[in-house]
Amino acid sequence: MVMNKNTVLAWATWIMIFVGMGMIALGAFKYDDIAGWGFAAVGIGFFAIAWVFNALKGRV
């Protein structure tokens, strides 16, 4: 399997999506106090970075 720039960005996008979903799940189900809001905010940030990685595919 050849790993070119687009393949690396695709893998990075999927990893960021899974980590973001995990962070949001931690904030929603594990932490009931104010830390849950922080975990959810970081998870949304991971989604934003994954969106940027996806937008860069084919342009870099």
C-alpha cells in the first residue's frame, strides 16, 4: 500500500473523528461535572481539525 499525501490526510481525518467522538462520549457519559463540558469542547475541536484535514486532501 502506497502512502501518499492524500492517504495520510485521509487516515489522519478518520483518527481525528474517532478521537473526537471518544472525547465527546467521555464528556457526555463519564464526567457529570464541569469537566464534561471541557471534554465535549475538545471533541468538537477535534472534529474541526478533521474537517480541515479533509479539506486539504488533493490541495497539498
